[in-house]
Amino acid sequence: MTTQTHPELPKGYEPGDVEQRWYRFWLERGLFHADESSDKPPFSIVMPPPNVTGSLHMGHAVFVTLQDVLTRWKRMSGFNAMWLPGVDHAGIATQMIVERELKKTEGLSRHDLGREKFLERIWAWKEKYGSRITKQLEVLGASADWERERFTMDDGLSKAVREVFVRLYEEGLIYQASRLINWCPNDRTALSDLEVEHEEGAKGELFEFAYQLSDGSGEIVVATTRPETMLGDTAVAVHPDDERYKGLIGKTVKHPFADREIPIVGDSILVDPAFGTGAVKITPAHDFNDFEVGKRHGLEMINVLDATGKLNENGGPFAGMDRFAARAAVKEKLAELGLARGEKEHILPLGRCQRCNTVVEPWLSTQWYVKMEPLAKPAIEAVEQGDTVFIPESWTNTYMSWMRDIHDWCISRQLWWGHRIPAWYCADGHVNVAREAPAACGTCGKAELRQDDDVLDTWFSSGLWPFSTLGWPEQTKSLETFYPTTVMETGFDIIFFWVARMMMMGLHFMGKVPFQTVFLHPMVRDEKGEKMSKTKGNVIDPLEVTEKYGADALRFTLAAMTAQGRDIKLSLERVAGYKAFANKIWNAARFSMLHMGAVDMSRPLDEAMISDADRWILTRFHRASAEVIEALESFRFNEASNRVYQFIWRELCDWYIELVKPRLYEGTPEEKAASARVLRDVLDGSLRLLHPFMPFVTEEIWQKLPRAEGDPASLMIAAYPSPDPDRMEDAEADRFDTLIEIVQAVRSLRVELSVPEGAEVELYFDADAATASWLEDRAIWLGRLAKVKAFVPRAKGWPEESPSVLVRGVELRLPITGLVDRAELLAKLAKEEQKLAIDLEKLEKRLGNPGFVAKAPPEVIEKDRALAQEMQARLGKIRENQERISKG
């Protein structure tokens, strides 16, 4: 038999050097790259592109972990796995950072530089800092195909954006319109509805004032939460059936600050006679509902605000004032004129800019829009037909609800950084939409053209990500191989911003859904369940965590805590625990390698020489492999990782390695060789099973194992375990569970009865003849694992003072005479019983309180109920032992 010498592992696992070294190894050998010409079945994911401005946060760490787990698993499972990375130009966020830097260092604004020079500064900033996030993702072990990395403003993607814009325009699905949009006075740009966060329950006030009828016959009182907008009022609306006002419809009122009269109109759609005074001021240019009233009644639309939120020339005596200062001034002036009629506190939803938290304004302006309904319909049908499936399934209803009530999308932004809208105007105002700058106006032939100053919403280019990154509009081999992608894994918070738009764009331009499955991962919170924020001081930096505990430990924690439909409550104790897990398998490997000299990989495993323990661990391994694969296929990351953990920590390390020691140390050469080979094979398989979750420590160990001829150069391209049905169903291996459970029972009895830790005990047993014979042949394991010096059949008589336990029909008795002080033990048990009974009573009282059950979070109630059951079982056990000892 040939033997091999294998390099030893150091005493402790140090992630720092190992992780950097193996990442370079994988990268330099191109192991992350997917070949579009491969005949393997494709598996593809496109990475949600992080902002080029960004630094790694826990949200990134989650998606990197989960997508890398899927990619590594599929790559090892024989798929042509392609994980395409990239970054997003992040329009307004990037522009703001560079503007702030410019102001701080040079005292200049972007307007001082001009558009061209300012964009040169942003590109320079992008080149300097844009790769930060990529480097940080590498720290986590992302096996992304970096050769395919894309940027949303690179040449290829810019071409795709122009192509999509032009086609949608030619199809009548992109158009220009003057209407109300959400405007951020701080960022000075339009916002889509999704970019406005509504602060529910904001405190405001409802201010009432009177308009005097033009004929001097009286007044009509209206109410508003934004008095400054009355400067743009062009009507007062009442319900046509309201007896108080129906005679006033058609009359006019005088505007107190403007030389104009405004009509009183009847509108049954907007006005609720029971709310307020039953009369409503109408400001079509500054309120979405009023805008619709204005269209119905042909009202003038007067914009009283400029882009910064100050009153413009239509503000009369208040022109130039900030909107909030004008609010107070208008109220004061109305009071002076005797028109104020009081105010009261009013709760209202307040729209704020998602980026800067500024209160947004409905603002009348000309913008570019996409007609959404024609695009949404196929995207709804695709989900109804199951072409794309959402996991967790509950998000399907959320997606459907939004898609069925979709509004046209305002896609123009008043920024300089981004995809500039491919529209050119001549002096006569004719619009020319084209893929490249036209030489002359297509309508009048004039050669002097000006390109639209606006850029596209960032999500417009991101919506094309699954196919633009693969070379579209060219019909590339990559597009043919990897589209539709297999999985879209992302956060639920961008289901509308991004997922829905990718669905619509993918179906419209590719004729196929962009992905078959959408897995929406949960939010990462702190261990108390609170949202992480800098103001709370509870932000956990993933880079700091990886530096302290290693990337493997953080990855495994995030995977183990990703349960569908539940937020991740991240605890650094869990991360530390999984670092200990990495050390556990490290130490198991160190022990195993001491015996690898007996392994001959040129020969198959000698089945005739393997022991019961060997058969047991092989069965356990194949069952664990099947369970892990089934969980991964269903995106149950927590179950997959926890099954790997339980197998390696409990079954391999805690049990099998202890069970196999007698053979490895005292067996015949043939027995040693067979068990060493099983140990090697199971350790090899365990590393393969664990690799997608913990790629670094597994690669380090695997490289030092004896390997078969033809094994690849890296674990990451080795075959993933394939469960063998014959190994999974093994009655003899299952029978071995009886021995395992007896050991566990004896260990528990020793603890409960306070048997000194080092004391060897006799163990009496009663079983049928066949079981008794089988157990007696395996008594050596009881000696080693439970410190049993004699395993005695009942035929020799039951000893006195011997508490018993029943395991799979085998009765066990542990004599305690001479081992423990009976009176002392009974006193100890009585004390434990008393304390446990009091604690259990308190817990049951709390769970029996309807108020507590109604108010407490479900997870707290679930935890308390489980604890109560555990305490009841423990109390029962104590009382059983008291009875047995007392009788003895």
C-alpha cells in the first residue's frame, strides 16, 4: 500500500492571510469566469449594482453572501455558473458628493465650472474611488465574473439606453408633458413617486381664510395646510349639491394679493361637503388633486415657486421669500386684512425626498414620461403564468398590487451626471429623438440643435441590467447563453424601483422574462431588531467584522439567519460562534491528517473492512447532503447552512471522530486504512458541502488532504456532493443510532445525578437477546464515550439505588451507590425542583395573561412557550430521579 506525507495545518486558524491568499489564487487562475460557449447547463445571476459612491454595508454583505452561495453551489454542481458584477453611476448621489467636494476644496459650484468641466471632475472621481466597492466585495469572497464587470455608464450600456429610449419614443411609449411632478427644492430635480417617502402622522395645521365675493355679497371660507400656495389659486370648488354654495357656482371671488378674480366651480369628484367648510381652494400648479380639477374645468395654472422653493414673480409682495417664510407672512397679511378665520392642529402625510429628507413640492414643469400600463400588462401576465416566481411568495401580491395601479413614470432628472436624454431641439422647438446627434432638424432642416439638458432617472438604465450587461442590442453569444438569468436576488425595498422595471423592460425588448426566480432577502437589523442607523450608533460595519472574525464567519452567520419572511437580527455573538465553527472543522482536520498516511487514494474504499461507525457516518453524510441540496433548491438558506453545521459539528466532529479513534489507534493495519479512508472521504465531502458558505477555510484544508488523481486544482471547481440512495438507506447504520442515543442518555444521567466527571460507572441494561448481543459487541464505545467500565445484562440482577432511562426499548440503569452522596443529591434535586417550579409558574402566568399575549411580538411569545415546555420536561425529569433515588 502506498502512503503519502501531507503538510500539517497550523495549530489555530487565522483567516487574514488565508482569505487574501486564496482569493488571489482563484482570481489569477480565472476560476470565476464563465464561458458562454460551454456545453454545461447555464446558471446566471446579475449582481444588483451597488452605487459607485458606496462603501460596503450589511445589505451588500447579505446579497454577496447569498448570491455567492448559489453561484459556488451551482458551479460545483456542474453548471456553467455566471455571476455578473457591476456598479451603478447613482446619478444624484454621485453628483452631490463631487459638488460637495468641489465646494469644500475650491469654493466652486458646478455652475462655476460648467457642465463639460464638471462631468470631467465626476469621471475623475469615479476612476479614483469607483473601485472601492468592488475591492470590498472581494473581501467577502465574491466569486463574481470580474471579467464581465459593467458600469451603467460604460459605452455598451449607454448605447443600450439610447436604443431603448428611441424605440419607446417611436412606439409612442415615451412622451413629453407639462404636468405636476414631485420636486425636491434641495436637489433641484424631479422625483418619481417611488423616490418620495411619506411621513405619516406629521403634525401640521389647517388654516382657514375668507375669499370676498366679487359682487360684495359676502364671503366664502376655505382651509389649507399650505397658505403660501393661495398665491397660485385659480378657483374655489364646492360640491354642486351643497345647499350652502350651489347658488354661488359661476360667481367669482377677489384674490387679495393679485389683480384677478377667480371663479367658484362645482366639482363633485374632489369636494366632500362634510369636510372643513365644504369649500376648497384650487391651486392647479401645486397640488395633484387640484391639477385634475384644473384640467376638468379649464383653469389657469399658475406656478408660484422657483426651483429652489422660493416664491417667484407670481408671488406678488412675497416674491423672493422661502416657501416656509412665505407661509407665515401670508397668514400674517391675511390677518391684517381681516380675512383670517382661525387655525387648528391637523395631522397629514408629508412627502419627503428619499435622499435628502427635504419636504417635496408638487411643481408644474415639462418632463419626459414612460407610459407604464402597456409595459405592465405583460409583466403581470408573466407572474400570473408562473414564468417568474417570487420567494417569499407573499411578495407576489405586493408586486401585483403596484403593477395593476401603476402610473406613468417621470424619467427626466434635472442633473448633469447620468445618461443625457437623446433629444435635440431646433430654434423653432421641434423635438428630434435619435440614437446619435442629428446633423439637422428632421422637421425644418435647421442645423443648429441643442440637446436636452436633462438626464434619465438612474433606474431607467438599471432596468435594462439583465440584458444590457450581456451585450444587447447586439445579439451576443453571452446574451444567447445567459438570458433569461436564473435568479434575481435582491432586497424587498427595491421591488418597484428595480425588479418591476426589469420585468417590464426585459419582456418588451427581449420577449422573455429577465429572471425565472426573484428571491427577496430580509432586512438586516441589530440584535434587538432595530433598524441600523448612524444616529442610533448601532451600525455594524461588515469590513470590521471580517477583520475581527473572518469573512467565512460573517458569511455563515448571514446565511444561517436568512429565513424567508423574517428580518435578520444580527448578533456579533453569532459571528463569534461561527468563527468557532471554522476552528472546529480546522481542528478536526488537524486530527484527521495525523492518520492520512494510511490512505491510499489509488484504490477504492474496502467495504468489507469498514466498521459500524464508518457506515453510520457515511449514511449521515449522504442524508445531510440531500437535505442541504433540497434546502438550497428552495432558497431556504438558513436550513441549508444549519444542516451543514449540525452534520460537521455534531455528527462528524462530536461523534464520528470519537467513535473512530479506537480503530485508528488500536485497529489492525487493514482496519486503520479503511477507517482513515472513510474519515478522509467524509471530511472531503464535508468541505465540499460547506464550501459555498465558507469558501476560504474549506479551500485551505482541502488543499492539504490526500486527493484522487484527476481532482481539480481548487475546491471551488470540485464536484459538489451527490447523495447516493444506497448509502442513504442503510438499516445497519440506522441501528447504530441506538448506541449513540444510549451514550447520550448515560451522559445526561451522569450530569443529572452529579456523578463525578472522571468516575467510571457500571451500566446495567435490559434488551431482547439480539439487541443485547449487538450492544455487547460494541461496548468499547460506551467505555470511551460515556466512561462505562462494565456493561452488565439484567440477568445478573438489578442493582439498588439505580435511576433508570429507556432508550429505543432498551432499559438502562446506572448504580450510584458509592458514587454520589444520596442525601446530598436529593437535597440538590429538591433545590433545583423548587427554583424551577417557581420560574415555571411565573412564565406560565405571563403566557396566561391576555394583555401580554396581545401586545408581545410573536417571536417573544413563541420563545417563551418553547422555554415553558423545556422547563416542564426538566421538572418532570428531576421528579422522576427523586422518586428513583428515594426508592433505592
